[in-house]
Amino acid sequence: MPRFAANLSFLFTERPFLERFAAARSAGFAAVEFHFPYEHDRAALAEVVLTSGVDVVLFNLPAGDWAAGERGIACHPRRIAEFQDGVGQAIEYARLLGCSRLNCLAGIAPGDVTHDKARETLVENLRFAAAVTGRAGIELVLEPLNTRDTPGFFVSTSRAALALIKAVDSKNLRLQYDIYHAQVMEGDLARTLQEHLPQIAHIQLADNPGRHEPGSGEINFPYLFRHLDQIGYAGWVGCEYKPSRRTEDSFGWLESWR
């Protein structure tokens, strides 16, 4: 049976962020993930994690100005120092929260930067981040995002991400496979999951269209969950979807998989 983690940036948003950890635990989740912890006091956040009893299994490296539409800075040649500082900040939070996995968002390349230069920058930044996080005992993952929701995102398919992972050539860099983004960009979910299972460290889900809970769209999640068991996926599956109703009322799909 897949192990599900609640994404606190999408779920339980009816509550302040620090109250979502306990809400996730009350809803039956043993683990959580979220986009970013950096705006929160470290001690307060660590206390909430401890008292709620959930494990933090994933969050993102600092990704620039999210509110302004930035979705990562790893492919920006002029922001390498900022990226490296962000890796250090992420490691500090990960150690404090007991999180063993960090996600890198490549970002949208500046209009005046060539594709080759952006790719070169991304590869070097990933090499740096994989080495530094590896020394800290933390795994680094790279996530493709679909270009319908995030136009111009530099890494938009599993194939592109896997090519970058090969170029970086680090044992500490693997793929974060988001079922929703993959369905939008490439489909062929079951085969891709099976073929690249050794390179997949973390999975996330949402249905398509709408990015709502499983069962709201076209994806056959019962089949995929059975498939994950059959191929031996043992990692977490992050529930990164937008509930179509109150969060607790969106968990009907989950009852068969407790």
C-alpha cells in the first residue's frame, strides 16, 4: 500500500500553516511535505513538528520570489551565489526538522540567457547542491513542472530531468515524479514509473484536469496505486492537490488505501 504524505501548502489551508501539522496527524497522515519553511521561526516550527508527531519528508530549496511568479533560480547564471546560499539555508532547516530530502526547482530561464547557458548553470548548481546535501546526509531531487501551469519552466518532462540527472552524475540526485505534471506533459504514467523506478525518490499526486483530489479527473489512481505496489515503490506519495471542497471532505478516495 502506498504511503501518503499530506502537502501542507495545498491541504488544510483553512488553517494557519503551523496548525496544519496537527490537522494532518488528526486526519491519519504520518508524514507531511510543503513548499517552503523559510518564513517561519525555526524553533517554533521545530516544536510544532515535534508535538504533532508527523515526519517532514520533503520541502523545496529556496526558489526566488514565489509571490512574484518565480519558480526556482537554479538555471539563472546571475544568481549562482544566491542559489548556493539557499542550499545552505535549506540544509539548516532540514536538519532542524529531521527532513532527509530536498527538492530543487529549476526555474524559468531569463529571456536574455541562451538555453545552453541556462542548462550549463543548472547542471553546475545541481552538482553543487547534490554534493553539499549529500555531505549533510540529505537527498536532493529534481522535479519537472508542466508548462501549461508554469509557462517557460526549464525542466518540464521526465526525459529532460533524467538527462540532467545523468549529466550531473551524482548518486545523490534523483527524480521527483509528480503524477499531475507528468500527465499534462507526457502521459504514459505506469510505464514511466516502472522503467525509471530506481531513479525516482519521491512521488506526488493530483488529478487532471483541475489539480484536485484523486477521482475528480481522468487519471486511474486505483490502478496506479496497485501498480506502485507491484513494481516495489517504497517511498512517499505526496498529496499535492487542491481540494475541491473542505480538505477533510476531500479524503474519500483515501479510505480504501489506509
